[in-house]
Amino acid sequence: MLALAVEAMQAGLGSLAFREPWGAPFAPWQAFDLTGAVLADLFLAWALLRGDGGAPGPDYR
């Protein structure tokens, strides 16, 4: 599970180095898409590291 979580995070963070084929940098709107993708990857990694797919935690009553 840890490897899957790390892979998910690397896929999102690795896209930070992306440039258009002709060398143009990101357009401003792409920064919002990238931020959302990275946050989604971090949320996925958090859910996977919990070991239960993101379901509510155990009830300790």
C-alpha cells in the first residue's frame, strides 16, 4: 500500500516539471489544475496509508 501511495504522489508531483513540447511554460490556468491534482494525490495517499480506503476510522468507545 505504501508503494501505491508513493506512486500516486510521484505521479502528481512529477508533473510539476512538465513543459509544452515547444518549450512554453504553464499557462496561468494550468496552475489551478495542477494544484487540484496534487491535492487529490495527497488525499489519495492519506486514504491509502490509513489502510481502509478512506473509510471512517475505528470506533474506540
